Amino acid sequence: MAALTKDLGIATAPPPAARHRRREGHGIWRWVVMIVAGVYFLVPLYAALRFAGLSGFKDVFTTPGFGDSLWLSVRLAAVTWIVSMLLMIPTTVYVHLRMPGLRRLLEGVTILPIVIPPVVLIIGVLQVMPLALRASVWLLALEYVVLAMPFAYRALDAGLRAIDVKTLTEASGSLGAGWLSTLWRVILPNMRTAVISATILIVALVLGEFTMASLDLKQTFPVWIVLFDQENAQISVAASIFALFVTWVFLMLITVIATRQSRRTGGGEVTLFTVAPQQTIGN
Amino acid sequence: MTAKANETQGAAVVGTPAATVSGSGEGTPVSLQNLTRSFGATKALDGMSLDIAPGELVALLGPSGCGKTTALRIVAGFEYADSGEVLVNGRDVSGVPAAKRDMGMVFQSYSLFPNMSALDNVGFGLRMRKMAAGQRRGKAGELLEMVGLSAQAGQYPHQLSGGQQQRVALARALAIEPHVLLLDEPLSALDAKVRLQLREQIRTLQQRTGTTTIFVTHDQEEALSMADRVGVMSNGKLEQVAEPAELYARPATAFVAEFVGTMNRLPGELAGPGTVTVLGVSCAVIEGGPTSGSVDVLVRPEGLTVAPAEGGNGIISGRTFLGAVTRVAVLLSGDTEVRVDVPSAAALAMSPGTSVQVALPPTPVLVAPRVR
């Protein structure tokens, strides 16, 4: 495609004036969309800030249950992330390499957790799980692995499609690398962006999930916020805003670091939902 | 801009005896014995056998789907044969995984590891062989120098041009001092000029290291110009294995004749044992092919003569200027068109529409079953 447009160069490029007009037209709409979306998101946030007031923020950190529930959510996010990666990375790589025909099926299977309501999932799980596991908070992590699967799979799949896994694997193999070395030194470093996308999605999902945690009677951070809301609405709202802020800082940190890493090896900018393909400069 | 400058610079560096990297010494003999491989109903390889001498460069040439890549991948260990053996140094390697075969491979698509610098790419195979870091860097550096890319050692693949990437890939493959070097259309993604330079560079390096090499290509010019011997493949079989000059001058089959170089088909009649009547004269027939009836006589454009003549047997239908020679197209009676090479000076007198006489010098010719 790049070659094609290069060849046709002059023929396909619109005259400068027309291009300029079109960009201006886009510009107006871009601002309209920005402002509408901004108002939609910022007004409730502002209202929440007004409602919580300064005192709400002062008290939130000393409120009983705040630290414990936040810590539980962070631990759950970490465990969910580890299990998801251990499960999904080898699976997606294997499917890409050996059973590309299965990709369709896997895409269908991994979307099931979105199609099936979380309520149904958790009630089913609680019915069949042995008591020991039901009492443990880690059951929730396993449930989150299932819940995060559609996002993790899609992010990793997109990342693998952006690189030539087959050729890289064969090149690495012919140079004497076993499959573990190939996965660790060749494939993983080149799907870093995808892994980071998956990480972001998993972390955001776990930090915000309410239904399952609540039905499983575990006091994660979102559950604590809702419970506490009945006692002191101001502090609860302050906690929500704090959670939003923490998540936002965390995600920004990941994208900035990932983009810096990705640029170094020729990748594009890392955003929350895209995996930029590798740039090449041709001949 | 640096990319272009480096291409030429790189080509110039090759041939200097500065680098001291040697291959596996005297080279390794390789033997493909009766390889067959089917994918569903299609036979990719149908009993292919080939013996390659130590240090020899053999090109496998053929149209896409002829099985040449499958053969290469079986040697590499990425694909298995349904039956038959691959002997390296006399030992059957069929059960040996690719990672333990010591084969250096250069791929058609860019295969450098994007997360590693050129130097680390070249050193990867050595790292897998647990060579110490200092020694590894030294050797990788030598190999980069050999392909003329010392200055690019710290650059990442995305900062290199296509030609440079393939040169790094070549250095990477040679770094492990492989038994066999496998080249899977390594030049086909490059543009014409770079392709030409890299062709010479690969050949020079291959001869210097003495590495036994199998080179797969669909480009006959590449095969003929680089290889010690060329194997022409069709439908999973080797049609002929011969030195380039031999292949061109004495093709064993009609397929080889028409796949390698340009070939004219002239209608002829077999007159008796070993003679054919074509263009009104009798010619000796090279053995092989049909023995009686109507045939096509195969003649190269330089194997025919043409001269302007009133009431001749053909009419000029087109001219293509190729430099020293001009290839003219002549329409003969019976709607047969032939291409004939004539010195460009002589071609001036043959504008389209000119009546000409086409003749066949009395040399033995190859015949094939008539297609029309």
C-alpha cells in the first residue's frame, strides 16, 4: 500500500488548497466532539468534587476499611494479571503458530464472558466450587481471569498479528534457540505493547469490578465504596474520585513507559486500546 | 539517504580480506534422497533426490508451487518429509530438530529480531551456543564487518534499509558457522539495484567461507548468475540439475528449455529417426522427446537468423531494443510468432511490416510434443 501511494504520489495527493479546507472542516468537528465528550465526563466529576468537599478527602484515608479494601483490589489485580498472562500468552502464540485455523473459534470462545452476564457466571461458580475455595479471596482472581479473557486475548492477538511470528520463530529456531528461549527472548519482547495493553485492560477491569466481588461477599475497593456510601456519602464519593485518580495515574505511567520502550525499537505510540504496528523504511 | 550510500559502501567493502571469519572449513556434503511430501491431495515433493558437494552453491529454480521451498524447509527442519532422507555429512538428520541442525537460514521476509540491535541479532546464535559475551560481540562485529555494516552495529532493524537487513540476516546465519546455508528467496523483497549488489555479495561470502549452500529462487537470472549448479523443479520433481551454461545450452526437457531463458516453438514434422523438418530444412534432433509425428521444435532467439527479403517467409511484427542486440518478433505463416535476436545495427532495416526470411542453422534441435 505504501509503495502504491508512493508510485502514484502526485496523482493521489489532493491539491494543497483542497487538503487544507478538508482539514479545517475536520478541525471544527473535532472540537465539537471534544467539548461534548468533555462536558459529559467532566460535569459529573465536578459535581462529585463539589459534593465530597475538602473534608471528605481529608477523612477518606483514615476511614476504616479503606486501606484493606484497596490493598485487596491491588493484590487481586496482580494475581489476575499473572494468571492471565501465564495462560493467554502461550495459548495465543501457539494458536498463531500451529493452529491458525482455530483463531476464529478462540475469538468466539473468549467473547463468552462478555455475552454471559457476570451475575450468571458468579452464581454458577459459587454453586459448584468447594467450600475451601469459596472462602478464599483468590477465587475472585480466578473469576477475574475469565472476565478479563476477552480483553487479554484480543490485545495479545492484535500484537501477534503485528509481527511475523512464524518467521521470527523459525529464524530463532534455526539459530539454535529452544521454544522457551524463543518465547522469552524473541516473541515476548516484540509483543511488549500488546502485553502492556492487556495489562492495562486487566488492571482497570479488576480495580473497578463490583458485581462479582459483591455477590462473592468479598470487600474489594468498589464494594467498600458502595457499602460505605450508606454511612457517609461524602467520604464514599471522595474515595471514588481518589480511585479514579489512582487508576488514571497508573494507566498514564504504563502508556508513557511503554511508548518510550516501543519508540526505541521502532514501534509506534502505545495507547490504551491500540497496538501500533512496527515501522519499516523499506529498501 | 544513508541507506543508499551504505549499500554501495557495503558492496565495496566485500572482497577485502580484512575479516577473518571462516566457515566450517572445507564444507559439508548434503544429500537429499527420494524426498516426498504431500499436503492433502497435492504432492509438493514427489521423489526428489539431489547430491550437493561440500562448499557447493546449488540453486533450486522453479515456478511457485513447484516444491522448492518445501525441499528447503525439510532440510532446515521446519517441515518433515513423508518419506526419504536428508543426509548431512553422511548422517540422516530427519529426527534432529531444527534448533540442533546447525543450519543458517536467510528468509524471504525480513526476519531480524526487531527488539535487538544489528550486533545482537548477529550474536543471537552464538548466545544460544553459550558463547561468552565479549567473545560473542567480537565475532558478531567481525561478521558485520564482513557484510560491510560495521557502522550500523548499534542500529535496530527498523533503522536499516531492506538490503541492509538482509545483509545482517546473512551475517547472523553465517555467525553460527553452519553446516549448510539455506537461502529462501532472500532477494525477492528488494529493489532491482540492491538485489544485483547483494547477489554478488552473497556469492563472494559463500565462496570465501566455503559453506555448502542451497538457494531457492524463482528468478532464473539469479539462479544462473550465482549458482555452481542449478536444479530446475516442476511439480515436486527435479527436471534437471546442471551447471548454468549447460542448462541453457542443453536443456534436458521442454519444461527446462522454456523456463530457463526465452524459447521459440516452431511447428515441425519428424521425418525419420533423429531428423525433423522445420522451416523447410532437415535438422538433427537431440535425444529425448517424441519420436514421430507433429512436434514443436524449440529454438532460442539467438539460434535463428533473420534477414530482409522480398517475399520471405515472415513479416516483422515488433522490435524490442535491448542494447547491443534487438529482439525482433516475426510472424510466420500459420500464425506462429518467433522472437529472434539480431545485432541492433542490422535491426534498423527491419521496421514492423518488413518482409523477412527466417532460417535455422543446421544444428541439432530439441523437440517437444506439439501444444496447439
